Amino acid sequence: KITPRTKAIIPVHIHGLPADMDEILTIARRRNLIVIEDAAQAHGAEYRGRKAGTIGHMGAFSTQASKNLPSGEGGLFVTSDKKLRNAANMVRMFGEDLYDDTDVKMDKKHPLEDAREYNSIMMGWMYRTTPMTAALALSQLSRLERTNRNARKNAAYLSPRLACLPGITPPQTPDDRTHVFHKYRVRVNPRAMGFDVPARVMRDHFVRALNAEGVEVALWQTRPLPGQELFRNKVGYGKGCPWACHGNPDMQYREEDYPETQKLLDDSFLIGSESYPLFAQPLDLIKQYAKAFEKVYSGMRALVAR
């Protein structure tokens, strides 16, 4: 997928499990590409002793309300490169050239005045967070490791119970990294369970039955990106941009080019929801979830037959 136009690789630490960063960085160095980590779901996760978001050239985190580090809607940007930091700050602030010494110039008696020139020198947006959100996010940092420990404890109990059920695959964590289980995705294999039904049908049976037993179960993302209307209809900025402008070839996105993504979305669901994520729950509740899952599993033949 890398072409002469490629500028960056954006690995996603999905659900709180770090991606294969060493392999990705090797490719990036060979092609002289920037690596931007999407660590929106991976606060505090580690890859070979390094924190997610600090391994590539820069990283981004979400602090949306359901995250392991919640503070409402907002996000965090991290980098150890001063030039990238300053460029990101310009994008954040209307494309204005901002300096690191702004705090020195600030008059504490006039906190809303600043040394801005109100002169945009590049494209930028209003990506400033609010002081209240930032203060809440800062305070949540002191709770993050406790939250992540609870996530790992819940997963350590639930995963072995589910792994004993033929055709059920709980999340897997390689030995060289830690998972913070922002989301806990379970896959179902109907054939391994002795059923000749489509995976999506079996998935939907589990979702309905588990919900009926009181387990928080949800679907998160149900189609590959090329299946979304933005990509199918190429709704952009006008004049065909960004799909075909400034000499770009007319880009084509097809769902059928991503069969493994579609397979994953069809045969899996989440235990835990946005409102009641698994990482925040007490272990006693997770034990009840495991019992409910085993009950549903044992009664699945009757459910499918009905």
C-alpha cells in the first residue's frame, strides 16, 4: 500500500493492545516515513517495556467518557520532537505560529489575554480543549494504573473461562506487551461449535441471549471503512477532493478488498458497553458474566433451533 505519495503510517492500538511496533518502525525507517500512533484506546498499555503512544514519532490519545482515562470529550498529543510539537500546536490553533514561552508572557491578572499575533501562516483548526477537561484528565492520570490493573484482573478471570468453550475465542495478549482491555472482543466460530449457520447469525444469537441474562454486550464498528457512505459516495470538499484533485488518481475503495476485517466484524462482539465497560467493573460481576456466558453457550442449540 506504500506509494511515493505516502507520508506516514498510523498504527492503531485497537481495544488497548499495542500493535507490532518494531516491525512497523522497521518498514517506516526503510521508507523514510513518519509513524503516528493512534493510542486512543491504549492509555498505559506497554510494548516491550515502552508506553503506547511514545514509541513512534508522535502519538494521540482520546479522553472521551468511556476511555480508561476519561474526562469527557477531548484528546492528548505526545511527542519528543520539538518541531513536530510546534507544528501540531499550529494545527491546534488556527495555523498560528505559537511559541513555547507563551506562559512567560502571560499576565496572571489578565489570563485571557496573550501574545498571539492572530496571524495564520498555515491551515489550522480550533482544536483547543477546555481548561476543565484538561484539569479532569490530569487528575485521572493518578487513577489510570489502578483502572488498568482492574481491567487485567477482569480479563485474567474471564478469558480462561471462555477459552474452555469450543468455538469461542477471547482476546489474546502476546507475552511482550500489556493489554488494558478498553474493549473486550469475543469471536465465535459456529462450525467449531457444531452449527452450520453464518457467523453473523451465531453472533446475533449470543448478543440477544447474553443481554437477556443481564450481561452488558454490544457491537462496536459493523462495517469496514470502505463500506461507510463517505467512502462509497466520495463526499468530500467539492470538485472531487480529496478523492481526485491536485493531480491525484481517482481513488477507489472496495469493501471486498478487506475480507479479514469483514470476517472479524461478522463473528465477534464486545462484552462490556460504552456506558458500562468491562475494565471498570468489579470482579464479582465478571464472575456472574462468566456464568451467564456458559449458560447461554450450553443452551445455544435450543436457541438456534427455535
